Amino acid sequence: MVGALVPESSHTEAGAWVSTAYNLGAALGTACGGVLADRSGPPSAFGVAAGLLAAVTALGALRALSRRNPTTALKAPSGDGVTR
């Protein structure tokens, strides 16, 4: 996905930023989950993680649906219905 969004000359830098963001998120999530598990117990940590996952998934789905072109999504297929 990053390759489609940045110029070809910036692919390496864009990939490095994606990797940095992923690793930072993993580190912060682990640290916060550990603190929450120590203070409230593992069930609370798993509950918060599940809630955050559900919220991020819902926001991603809403964003994806809002970016769709509703006129092309509702058009009937033309021709014989065979995808080529």
C-alpha cells in the first residue's frame, strides 16, 4: 500500500517509517498492557485490548465505506456477468 502512495524514489524511506510506526506501536502496546495487567489483572488488559481492536476496526470500516463511490457500488453488472 505504501508503494502506491509515495513516489518510487521514496519507497525505502516510506517503508522505514511504516516499520518504525509498527515497532513503536508494539512497544507502547506491550508497555501499557503490562501496566494495566499489573494494576487491574489480565482480564482487564484483554478487555481493553479487545475494545481498542473493535474500535479501530469499526473506524477503518467506516472510513473505507465513506471513500467508496456509491454510484459505482450500486450499478448492475453489464454484459454476461463474467469477470475477465
